[in-house]
Amino acid sequence: MNNTSSTKSRSIWHKLWFWILVLVLSGTTTTSFGAITALFAPVEPQFFSQLLQKFTSDVLWRKGLPYQLSQPMNILVMGIDQVSGVAENSPDVFEGRSDTLLLVQANPTT
């Protein structure tokens, strides 16, 4: 009887070590693949610097919004489900259920 319990215990430890080994190997493989991809497919630094110069938040706010805020402003953004069978230009398009709510705060001091 004692032999059976030690066999079960050994079997459980073997399964546990097997799954630990599988997780470690899959993590190592995934990390290695990502590193190799980054090495063999580099992105030109000029591309990123030009892109960042065009799309800095300060430039976007100045060009996109000619107004300046004097106090904090909150905007509620609601994502709604599509209403089937309604024309695209109809005001009934906004009759869907809201499934996402985002509160955006624009603060001129920060």
C-alpha cells in the first residue's frame, strides 16, 4: 500500500515538472523568435524620428484645435452597438445600446 502512494506521488511530480518544462520552453522559444525577428527586420531610425516630429501631441493640439482651454474639460465618449436595418445617414443610427464608456479629461495645466 505504501508503494502505491509513492508511485502516485512520483507520477504527480513528473506531470508537474513536465508542464513546468513545457511552459519554460515555450516562453524561451517565443522570446528567442521575437529577438531574432527584431534583429533581422530592423526599422530605420529616420522613419521613426520623422514620424514622431509630425505627430507630437503639442503639434496635434495646436493644428487640430485652434482653441485654447482655460479650465479642465471632460468629454464622455460612448461606443454603441450598430442598429440593423437602419440607413447610414439616418439619426436612428445612434439608437443602439452603449457598450463602451470612456471619460476623457483635457486639462490645460498638465
